[in-house]
Amino acid sequence: MEFFFDSLISALMLLISFEPGLYNIIYVSLKVTLTSTAIASILGIPAALLISLTRFPGRQWIVTLLNSLMALPTVVVGLMVYAFISRKGPLGMLDLLYTQTAIIIGQVILILPIVTGLTIAAITRVDQLYRKTALTLGAGTVQTWAVVLREARFGIIAAIIASFGRVIAEIGVSMMLGGNIRGYTRTMTTAMALEYDKGEFVLAVALGMVLLMISLWVNIGLSRIQGRLGA
């Protein structure tokens, strides 16, 4: 226990000292995570609307596939993307490997099924009466979809937050596609793994504290947003 508390105190001092290397790691993590979450949301929410509000052959198979892909291992995503963007891959000429862009691509693939699947679930729970009433009052397709989105807003926000939480804590994609390059692609999780391997726990504990604080802030923000939307 003494070792743990010593590491905790040292980690707090490191955070208070505003050590540039530490905050660069935090910046890179938030940059790639927020970008990938935004892209996945922009792609996933309209796709979920289309799947939920239209009927077409194979629709149920798509929903089942999305639900299955929610548990997609990060290592599998890393291997798949690596095969495409490595020098021997079909996209090797773009020189994306070991860049922040590569991490973002991998993270988008990882959480797109989560955003889409959870949004479908939220939209499905919306009472059919809202849709029928909107159509009866002369609303067009876009207006009807807007009504459904408004009624499903809490579930959609929760889907986005769940996706953010998935990528902020993942390590496989960041390590395999980013390469853990100091000052460029080193994220909080890859830095924690590196420091653990080196037997230096102070930075790892400090980054762990930051991850927990980010998780707390995100949940507080979600609660406030839900409160304002429900007002």
C-alpha cells in the first residue's frame, strides 16, 4: 500500500507541475478520440435512421451484424487496417501507417457499429405514434426523421458517449497503427503500457487518474445535457 500511495502522490505532483510530455500525451489522446467519435457519429446516426425507418431485404441481417460487431476486438481492427495501409497493402502509397490518421481510421471502424447499433435501439423504442402523427400532420420524410431524432435524443447521446468511452480506453488500435511514437502518436493507454513495461509507475498512475477524471467529466456532461434537453 505504501508503494501505491507514493506513486499516487508523485502522480499528483506530476499533474500539478504541468509537465509538457504528459500533457502532450493527453492532447493526442483527446484529439484522435474526439475526431473518431465525431466521424463515427456523423456516419452512424444517419445510417441508423435509414435502417430503422425503412424496410428492405436483409435489414434484420444488417442489424444482427451490427450487434455482433459491437464486441469487435481492437486487435482484429488493428490487423485489418494494418493490412490495408502497410507498405505492401493496397493503400500503402498513402503512407498512413504510424500516423494519427491511421489511429482515427481504426477507431472509427471500431465504434461505428456501436454508434449505429445503439442509435437503432434508441430509435426503435420511439413510439410509432410520433411518426404517424407527424405524417398525418403533413410532415415530409426529413421532418418526420427530425421528430424521431428528437424523441430518441437521450439514447443517441448515450450511444455517442459509449463510443467515446470505448476508444478513449482502447490500446490495440493505437499501438498497432500509431506505433506509440513519442510526441506524435503516443496516447494515454499506450503510454501507460510502456511505463508499466519499464517498471516506472508514476506516469502510468498519473495517466490513469486523467482517464478516470475524463470519464467522470463526460458522465457529468451527459447528465447536464440530458437535463437541458428534457427541460
